[in-house]
Amino acid sequence: MIKNIKTYHFILSITCLLSTITACKKDIDATIPGNGEAIKINYLANSDVLKQYTTGGVGIFVDTVLHNNTGNLPFFDLTTTPKQVEYPKFFSTVPGLLYINYLAGNHRFQFNYMIPDTITSNFGTKPYKTLVDTTLLFEKDLGSLIYLIDGPVKMASSEPTFKILSIPANRSLKLDSSQVALTISHQSPDTEAIKCSRVTAEGGLTTENLPQKLAYGQSTSYVIFDVKDASNGVIGFRIYRSSNGEELINTGIPANGGHAYVLSISGFQHEQLMNLPSQLNSDNTVQYNSVTIFPNLRATTRQIW
């Protein structure tokens, strides 16, 4: 009888426990950010100022606090030649860009300049200064190109500033072999608004579907061109100063059907003098050197798919 009572109590206890677990499961409303939809991001430092850095790197912290270890975080290595300014790194055996996966939704990005610790000599272990701290919203399936670019110049011989541009890698565009997609991005901080023209197959110029007053920090939506508009395999463009029509850049993109490109207008138009960190002293103070950034206004073409 006692044995049966003990068995009954045991069964009752297990039943209550299972009921509690079931009830707890019903009370939990598990919500996955962005509804679990994936996005893809590629990082690039398109900065003439960062090219002058001789020590340290830039760690990219996403939805997390700064800490003393880069680990597998996105990271730009500014000590190498050439500098590693893209993440994930591009490999020539892989067509197009490489991307890192996140969930759709809001994400906070902190781009932090990091220098080697003088005690441990471990590269990138000492967080030193936040360059950019911003929150961006990403929609599912689009993908994004995140550019770290030179910011506006405050004054002569000042510390540099930086800015983030997020350009959709709109892979949902349906291109056939006769079409090329292009977005134009203004990334030159000391160049006024620009306007653009395209060279026609007959050698003339047209402004159809092209920006006529694109300011620094802005990018156009994707414009689709026909490869038949190319000359010798290139679709030509002219970049002008918006205010007076002065031609600044003569450039073009490959007429490679089925692909999309970013045409970045970057570099400084005028010489800049800036104080840049050169090393970490033994007392953990940072030594600065005055560095001249020479004018190098240019257009850079980047195939994104």
C-alpha cells in the first residue's frame, strides 16, 4: 500500500512538472529580430585619410560594446601594404564581392580605431577611439555595402572625421545579359554637389536618369543601362561641378551585361593637413604626426554582382 502511494505521488509529481513545462512554453513568445530574415553586408573603407595611417586598424562592433579583443569581428588592418580595407576580404577566385550574414532589422555599428598594446604587443587589442557610432535599418533580401568614408574637414591641421554610407546591394533587380545597373555615390567631402552625363553610342551626351545635383554623402538609386549604349565595351560618364558645369572626372563602367556597379566619386579635391596617430607611447599616450593628404579626386568602379 505504501509502495503504491509512493508510486502515485511520483507519477503525480512528474505530471505536475510536465504541466508546468508545457505552461511555460505557452507563455514564451519567442520573437526573432527581422523575423529571422537574413541580410548580407560587405564593408569597405574608401578613405584617403586611412591610407595614411601606419599603425593600428579599425574594428567594427555590431550590436555590442567595445572590448579588448577583435576576435573574428570585421576589421580593417592599416599596417599592411596594401592595406586590408575590405571585409570579408576579396579573393580573385571568387566572382563578385563576399558578404557577411546578419538578421534583417536595426543594427548599431561602432567603427573603432584600435592600436597595438605596448605591453602585450597584441595587434588591435587596445580600443582607442570611436570613429563612427550609428544605427542603420536593413530590409530583408537587399544586402548592403557599408562604406567608411572621409568626413567633412573641420579646420586645418585637425584630427580627421569619418562618415558611414550604406548603399543597398539590390540583388532583387532582374537584369538580363543586355543590361547593366549602376548607382553613383558622392564620397568626396570637399567637393560640392555634382551632376552627371552619359556618353551615347553616337558620341553625344545625355543626362537622362542621371543626377544633376548629387551632394556629398548621397547615392543614387540604381539606373539600368543597355549594353548597346557602350563604346568599345565601356559605358562612358562625365562628372561635373553642379554649380558651373566644370568637368571634374571622365570615367566609365564595363558594359558587362547582367551585372551591377557602384561608381564612387571620392578623394579630396584640395590638399589637406591632418594630425594622424602614429604610435602608442610606453606611457600609453598616443603620438600624433602632421600628415599632408594630397588631392586625388577620382571615380572608382566596383562590381557588386
